[in-house]
Amino acid sequence: MKNGDRLLFSEGSRISFVGRKVACPLLCSLLVGPGCSVFSSPGAPSPELGVISVQRHEIQLTIDPTSHRMRGLDRVTIQAGRREVRAFSVTLNKALVVAWVSSEGKLLPFYPRPVPPSTELDTRHAHQVVVQLDRPARAGETLIVDFDYAGEINDPPKEPRHLRFVTPSETSGYIGPEGVYIGPETYWYPDVPDSLASYRVTATTPPGWEVIGQGGLVAHEARADVTIATWDASAPAEGLTLAAGKFVVEMRMSGDTEIATYLYPEDAGLADEYLSAAAAYLDAYAQVLGPYPFPRFSIGENFFASGLGMPSYALLGAGSIRRHYTQPYALGHEIVHSWIGNHVFNDNDGNWAEGLTTYLANYYWHELKGDLQRAREERRMMLLSYAVYVPPDQDYPVVQFKRKSDQRDNAIGYNKAAMVFHMLRREIGDDRFFAALRTLVAEYGSRRIGWRDVEALFSRVSSRDLHPFFARWINRAGAADVKPEADPDYHAFRRIPRRELHPMLNLFVTDPRRILVIPAVDSAAEPYRELAERVAKREGVALRTAGEVGAAGKDLRDTSVLLLGGPNAGLAFAWAARGLPPGVELRPDGFRVGGKDYHGSRMALLFCFRNPDDPAHVVSVFYGLSPEAVKPVAPLLFFYGWNSYLVFEDGAVIARGDEPLRPAEGATDGAKTERHLRKIRQLTHGRQNAEAYFSFDGRSLIFQSTRDGRGCYQQYVMGVDGSDVRMVSTGRGTTTCGFFLPGDRRVLYSSTHAKGPQCPPKPSARGRYLWSLEEYDIYTTTLRGEDLVRLTTAPGYDAEATIAPDGSRIVFTSVRDDDLDIYSMRLDGTDVKRLTSVPGYDGGPFFSPDSTRIVYRAHHPTDPADLARYRELLARNLVEPSRLELFVMDADGRNQRQVTRNGAANFAPSFHPDGRRIIFSSNLTPSLEGGGEGGGARPIFHLYLINDDGQGLEQVTAEGGFNSFPMFSPDGSKLVWVSDRGAKEKGEFNVFLADWAP
């Protein structure tokens, strides 16, 4: 610190300020001589204030969390406006007392006064400090003015007013033992509204504390008594936000950008997940928007609920961090703000940045990843949000949106504006749309622009007059009058009539007539009491006990109802149960929904259906089979507002669905048509062809084949039209499981050729179906079969390898630890990690479109005899896949969960493009008599779709006796699979391709 100040920490980490404890008269005599007057009387005539802007802040900041206090020394660079300036004002927190103001070595008179009323800013905690210069500043002149101030910042965060937290916890700023948050709304440094300034702040905190700031971390010193960190934000910004806490800091490089996490010790293990996700987003959006505009991106964990994006960092609440908020709508959204909103700023002509950020992050990320079904679902959800939260009489034009305070603002300023950008993209085409985005960032960085500037820029880049488009969609309220059948994929922004919406909790939230019902018996009501009090208090919902309602449904017939306690609500539930759809049962000891029964003290249910007396309203029932099942769900209940039902186990969603609700159909008696498959074409002809998988660009396929008279499989590549077939493997041994590497210039596959050139012998099945676990190793090679590189060297079986869509990892099956388990490794074969460890076979792993999850097949014997049989076969390098169930897990092996429970041989799973459904092969269909070996029954394998919660089973193929190895193209438009349909000889399988019809 300059001017000889020293900082000391006393016991309890309270900061003591030593130095500058000089009385004002002495300061006066030292700086300007005796007789100066530093403080002007507020009652004196006010000087005429000139117009200034702030160019830069250089702040020396000391923070004492224990006392809630801070001290600032801010060297402010100001610039006079178009006229001479004799006095000016800055805005500062009322709780911060200014000790002195000086410029050019002279103390300046100053005094506080109230802030003029503002409709744009919350200035309840602020006042103005008027400073009189000792000489006039010429028009355009730059001056440096120093402020010394200190005080307490202690506005503890409060929960938001809304049931579903669309805004962060409310605070104007807080310094305390839990953590530190001070932003522009804190007014913690002297500033002038609407300035765009650069910042350099040196923050001193207690030992063990870390500060998160904007720009780059240019200096850091951790001493025994203090921690000192200096952040420099050279790019002008609208304000400066600092956060601090007892963080564990992890950092890595992504290109030229530093990425860092600031997490609490108990969550430090999540650092790698957030660093990897941030690197992926930064890389992807740099391709879309241009180079990342800051030297660093940090992810900070906040001590209160928040989801905030500042220039160069995101601040997520601890609850969000622990729920792995790396999704596009969470971390991705805040990263896109680094270009849009925190580099190119909104002006007072409306907030366009939130809509564009929502479009690029929440929506367009799914297109980037080729997940077109998920992209369609995001468009549908944007329309649902508008339908639910914006009644026609409460609508307003997008141009009027400034900031989000409730769900109506979210539906208009975020979702409708995002759909406007989607329609604009379709209007002018992708090339011009994305060229305009890159131009926007390049030309307007560190500047404010409004909707009129956005319109002008897109008009210029597209060579189109887009004023009619913007006038219709930005300047006027409302939606398009488009019939659903004319827009089945939700490309137009239209209003879905409320009567056509499926029952959901959000319809209760937005119904003007709402009643909350709790059980009449105290013991039954207790688990829900805190939730009930919060709902009744914050939303003004009428509260009734079940005893007040009775079996006749008194007061409930023309209203939406939230019924807590389910069947434990007695006669009130008896009234509501009249509206339950067929096949749904809610009992005190369990429930049946979606064709499945649920029991046990860990289960809870949220179920929504039409009011039995007035279908214009809804009834939502929430209850758990124990108080412990209720506890983790109740605080977050209103986050789950979009589905007709959700099933929770230990607070985690394990099943969800929408009306109409019926018992899941097994589809085991065959699909009548192959309605999803259009323009089916056969790509190979004769012999055995299997495991065909798309290249990353979707233009090529790799497959294994015995073509050309070969006795065992070799690897081939071909175009998606079946042309240009060429072998890429060695021609020796046998191979399996080919897959393209990122860039589509190399492929990987497993091969036995290191053990010899011959084909391995087939196992003696003796009437049983056995797989042989040969001495496979995983290799990579070029598309010409050159430059062969071996990735695995462990003894035994290494095969079934696939690659994450983001190109980050290989996942494969191996016996290296004396069991058949799934492992992952880098593309060069290093950093091998075991993902499964339950005794039994785990294999056939396949990544989800967003690379965050893995679907796989498994058989985990629990009967001792079955387990012994499995291990005996494994010792002979065999496995019997007669029973395989599907499982899903996170990409790092966590959260393993069983999907199917049908006892069949379910295998070759891969994800549907929506990332929520799984396509796989199974012998659920009855066997063909006399088709198997020795005249026995031959099982029929067809392709099926199923939700990742085990619901919604649907048969996809109907022809042939064997259909397997399905994979969607990267853009989701095509499906490739292997089938024996049309085979001319026994044992013939060919590769087929079809256009996919949703």
C-alpha cells in the first residue's frame, strides 16, 4: 500500500488500520497549509455541478470479514465533459464515510447529499458526494482525484420473493465471515452512473482468503498475516464486482486463456468438472463469436444463491455448484456473457444481450453438438414459458425489457427475444447471421449498443432492410398467429393456448385462484410445514387444512390446488383422486405412475392433473413416503414446474413424464410399422457386416466385415451412400469396434493381430450363445491403414471403444482388473480411469451427445451360483450375454443407474439425439421356432427406444430377425444399423441407412 500504510490482523482476523490516523487539521497543514476547509456545510449554496465521466479506478482495498468493514483508497481518473467543470458528484454507499478527497496534492472540499430519484437504479443504499475542485477543469480535460473512505457493508442476503428462484438472493452487498460480495449495486467505490471505466484493484484480506476479480490476476501474495491479490481489468466495463471467501483455487490453461475455479474446500473435488466444461464452452464460442476478450475466466462459488456473470468470471451459488451446473443454460450461459453483455454492453434502448445469450447458450449449444431433438425441445420450452407466464393482458414489447425480476420478464426478455434471434437467423440465413454476430463483437467491444444498433448491423451485414422485422418482433407485444400443424417443430414464436397445456405445477403457480391444502393431523403435516409457510407467505396463496375442505372439495372446485401430503390429506385427497388418470395410483405406502410401482421410504412424488370439477385448473399433489423423502425436495419443488409427474429418490429425479399418462407399453408383440424410418437403403451386400458408426462430420461410416472372402472381421470405411469402400485394418487376425477419431483423419479399432495373423477359433457353445474375449488391443490408424499406433498393452481383452462427441476421451471395456469393466482414457491412451467395479460384465459404452453421460449394457450376477458361473466363463475368456440390462452413468463413472429391468438381452445401446432417450437392440420379441442352432428357437432382435428413466418403451424396427448396432448421425437426421432383412443366405447381415422421422 502506498503512503506508508500498514495492515495488521489482530486475533480473530479482524483488520486493524495503522497509519493515516491524523486529524484533519494536520492533514490540511501538511497538504495545503493552515486554514484550509475540507468539509463544506450541506446547508451552503451548492455549486453548479459539471458533467464528468470516470475513465479508470485504481483501488487499494482492505477487507475485514469479521467486522463487516472495508477501507478503500481509490485513485479515480475523471474526464470533464463538453463544458468547464468546477464541481462534480460521485455516488457512494451511505455507510462508507469519506475521510478526505484530494487532487494534485491538495485536499478538496466535499459534502454528501441525497441521490436524485431514479427509475433505473436502486439507490436506497447510496448518496452523492459533491466535490469542489480548487481550479476549473477545462472541457475534455483529464484529472486524477483520490478518495479515502471506509465503513461497514452488511446487507445479509435474503431469499428471493419468488417460489422458483429466477433471481439470486437479494443483497446490495455483504462483507462477513461467510464470504464477500460487493458489486456496482453496493456503491463500494466512488463512481459516476453510465461510466465505462477500466479497473485495477489490490485487495488485502485475512490469510487463507482469496479474492475473485475481473480481468486478469496480475499479482498474488499469500503471507502469514494477509493475502494480497491484484486484479487488472484493462477493458472498460460497466462496473466492478468482487467476491471473496476461503477458496481452494485450481487453474489450467485453455489456449492462451487461464481458467480457474474458486471453490470451497468441501467442493474442491468438482474443479476438474468445471474447468473442463469451461474450456469446452470457451473453445466452441470462440469459433462462433471471435476470440475470447479477456485473459482469464474464473468460476467462483458463492455463499448465497446466485447465477451471475461478470466480465471474465461467473459466480454460482454453492447449491448450484454442488448440483453440477455445467449445463449450457448455467455455466454456458455465463460464459457467453463474456462476449455478449459483459464485453458488448446494453444501452438504455432495451436489453438485447440476454435474449441473444439465451439463444446462443441455452439453445444453440445443442445445435453445435448435433442434438437436433434437444434443440427442438428448447424451442418448445421457450413457447411454453411464454404461454404459462405471460397472459395476453400482461404482455409487453421486447424493447421494454431491461432486467429480470420475475418469470414474466424471463419469458419475454430471455425466451421470446431468443426466439426472435432464431427467426432472424432463418430470415437471413446462417452465413449472414453468424457473420453479423462476429461483426457485432469485433466492432462494439467495450461499447454500449441498443436494439436499433442491432437492427442496423444485421441490416448492413445481410444487405436487407430489416426494419419491418424488428418493428414487428421487438417494438410490439404478442406472438404470431400460426397453427400448430403449420409449425410442428416450433420455429415460429407463437402462443400455445393455456387450455392445450399439459397439467404442471407452473399452472398452479400462475393461476390467479390458488389454494394450498395441508394434512389436518399435525404429525402428517409436519414434513411440509416449512414449504407451506413459504408458499403462503411469498405468494399470497390461501391456506386450508384437509379438515376444512372435506370430501366434497369445499372451495376447491374452481381453483388450482397444491395438495401436500397426498393420501395423508384424508378427505381432501379423496376429492382430488376423482381426477386421477387411469393407471395412476397414490397410496400412503407407495404409488404407481407411468406404468411402474414405487415403494420405500426414499421415494417422493409430484403429480399434476386436471381439477376434477373444472379442467381449466390443475391439482398438484406432492408427498413423500417418509419425512426424509420430503426434506431434500421441498426447498426445490418449484424448480420442477414443467412436467405432469416427477418421481424422486433421495431427492434426485429418477422418472418424469407428461400427460397423457398410461402404463408403459412393452411393445413386445411387434411394431406394426417402422414409422421412424424413411428412405431405407442398403449399403452393403452379402456376407457379414456389422457395427457401422458415423464419422464426426456424418459423411462416412466405419464398419467391420468379412467381405472379400475373409474368414473373420476386418475394418472398412465407406461413404454414407455405400461408395468408396476401403479396408483400413491390417488384414491379420480379427478386428471389432471401429470408430472415427475427431477430425475424421484417423480411426480406432480393436484387433488380435499382435497374437498372430490367423482368425481366432470360435468357442464351443454347446447350444448356448457365448462371446469370446480374445486378446484384443486398441489401435489407431489413418484412413489408408498407415501409421498404426497401439493404445493399449494390458493382457487380455481391450475392445468396445467409442469416443466422446467433444473428442475428449475414449471409453472402452477391459479385463485388466480381472473383471469385465468400463474404462476411459485420453485419445493417446494415457490417463486410464476405471469407471465401473460391480462384479459382472459392464460393456458396450456409448457417450451422450453432450459427452456428459455414458449408456452401457451390464449383467451383475447376484445369485452365488450365477456369479460363480460368470467367473468360470471369464477364466476361459468367455461371457454369456443372455441377460443384459441397460445402465447410464456420468462420464466420470458416478451416478450409475439401471434403465431396463426386462430380463432380456439388451445390447448395443446409444443415445438418441435428444440425450434423454436410448436406442438399443433387444430380444423382447418372441423367438422364431426352429431358427436356432440344432433347430431350436432363434431369438428375434429389434431396435427399441426408451427414456433414460426406463419409461416410454417404443419398438423401432419390425422387419427381419436381427436388427442391432444403431447409431444416429451427428445431426440426428439419419440412423445407421445392421440387419438381416432381405438376406440371401444364412448368417448374412448388412448395413442399412434411413432418414429419421421424429
